[in-house]
Amino acid sequence: MTIYLDHNATTPLDPRVLEAMRPYLLEEFGNPSSRHRMGCAAAAAVETARGEVAAALSADPREIVFTSGATEANNLALLGVAEGGAAAGRDRHVVTVRTEHRAVLDPCRELERRGFRLTVLPVDGEGRLDPDALAAAVTDRTLLVSIMHANNETGLLHPLRELSAIARARGALFHTDATQSFGKLRLDVDEDGLDLVSFSAHKLYGPKGVGGLYVRRRRPRVRLSPRQLGGGHERGHRSGTLNVPGIVGLGRAAALAVAGRDEERARVARLRDRLEAALLAIDGAVRNGPASPRLPGTTNVGFAGLDAPTLLERMPEVCASTAAACTSAVVQPSHVLGAMGLDDARIGASIRFSLGRTTTDEDVDRAATLVGEAVAAARRDEAAG
Ligand code: PMP
């Protein structure tokens, strides 16, 4: 039996999403740019999905640009604004945070190489950003501030409304990487003060390889320079024939998530708390990051003195992560936990468990038992060795 506790890495496709996609993979395969009946059917499906995605953010459908995922959306937001905004008379200054995903940090570093001034703000021991530090970093000429909504490793939620107000009061644009929270937590681009929002379908029971970027059209109008040139699709922001089945899947996934949002949020939080309580009862276990505010399905726990990859090998039934899946191709201690001041030993002893729609009470109880047994066995071996 497999217990999948890695929903922050990716999620299974919801069968209802697959059903929505199926006609666009088989019969209705037209190119949405074509003027004939099949092209129009595909274009109509894309526009329905655009409406569903926009509704999840309380945005205008014309503000949604479909991409291949959140990595591309972050690159388009950061590099696109940097080039598009240069004309707006602002300094080449971008502000972000040390615990961002590499898909934000790496484009920011690229901007630095291109001559931008980059401020990367520190966080406290629980991963929180001090709003006063943001206020001190942003000037009246700062171009862009990029701060994620939910952290993928600890689940910590940044107070977007408060942080965006600080940035926008100085005239800076505010981008958020909402990959982990999109559809799961309420987001409203006007109330939350968001100018650009990145998201991805595969974290939300949609297909891999599709996502999008919200780009504000009014008050202020965000000027983006495209990364990909060609046929001028997506209002010139992103050329290339649209991934119709993927986009349909993203739209359906967003609509389903929003419809069941509050119930699912409470259910997953209850399961997470149950798992976390059992894990923290294990000798030497400590939580990384705060209890709240946090993404409902995430807990990150360190098992003092142990090696997390070895621990996971002792319980092959349990699928969980030792570092963000996206960076674990490169073996290096998590930069997120490092920014929180954790030493390499504690980082190396930490496991992220992320729950989701497939998770049951039996899953969390069995996982807690298996982790307890693996830790006990590891400690026995250590004592013997
Ligand atoms: N940002 C965050 C916070 C993420 O968790 C991820 C996925 N690990 C990404 C960006 C990248 O998303 P995608 O896989 O859609 O490129």
C-alpha cells in the first residue's frame, strides 16, 4: 500500500478533470486560432477555462495568460516586468525573500546579472518576513516586489494584503507565486492588492505542464515584455499554440477546487493536525515553521540526530519529501530551512509531509505508525553501531 503524502510536489489528476479534457484530446482537437468550426470549438473551451481561472482569483478573464506552469509564469512575471517596466521611469530595483522557490530566486539572480539591484530579505526562525523590513527595503522607485503566498516546504502563509499594501504604497508592482495556495485558499486580486499572480494546474489535481499568470490590466496596467515571440497568442504575452486540453483541465480543476474549498480546507487541516500531533509525540521530533498561519495540508518535521533520506528508505510505503522536489535533483540542504537558521544536521533530519484530497484518516494513522517505527529502528541501529 502506498501512502501519498507529497501533494505539494504534485497531485493526482481528478477523474472529473480528465473527463473535461478528454474531448479536446480526441474529437475536438482543433487549433483555437483556426477560423473553422473546430477551431472555434477549441477557442470557446479555452475561454470557458479562462473564465474559471479568473473567477478563482476574482479577476477579469482578459487578465489571465496561460503558460506551461508556474516556473514559466514566474519567469514571465519577473523578467517580463523588468524589461517592460524599464520605460516606466522606475529604478532597476527588485525585492524578494530568501525562502522563495528557485523559480523566483533564479530569475531574480538573472536580473542582478543584467544590472538590476536585488534585495533579498531575510526571515525569522519560523520563516516569517518582518513587514518593517519590507517597508525599509522598498523605495519610491522600486520596480517590483515578489513574495510567495504559501511556502512549499513549511506551508507558512505570508500576509499578502499587508505586504502588498506596503509595496504598492510606494508605487512598486506586487507579484505573488501562489502555486501552493491557488484554488485552496481564498485569493482576490483587488482585495489582496495583487498585480501579478503565478499558479500551476498540477498542484491542484489538474494536468502537468500547464499553468498561468494573472496580469493586472487596470489601476495600474502592468506592462510585460514577452519571453516567447511568435504568433502573438495570449494578447502578445506568450506566443505558441495553446495547450487546449491542459487549459481545459486547469479551468475545471480551478472550478472544482473553489466549489469545495472551505470544506476541503477544514478536512485536510484536521488530518494534518492529527498527523502532526502523532509525529511530534515521537521522541526528538520538532516542527519546522509555525503552527499558523499555514497551508492546511503541510507539516515539516525534523527528527533530531537522524538522516531523513535513510528514514524514508526504511518506510517505502510512505511517499514524502526531504527537500523541495524541484531542487532535490541537486543535492543541497534546503535553502528555505537554511534561511530560517536551521543547521545542516537539522535540515538533513527533516521531512515534509503534504496532505491532499486523496488523504484519509487511515493514511495519516498508518503513516504516523510507520514513521514511529522507522525512527525507533534508526535509533536502535545507532545505539548498536
Ligand atoms: N513555485 C512554487 C512555490 C512551487 O511549489 C513550484 C512547484 N514545486 C513551482 C513554483 C514550480 O511550478 P511548476 O512545476 O508548475 O513549474
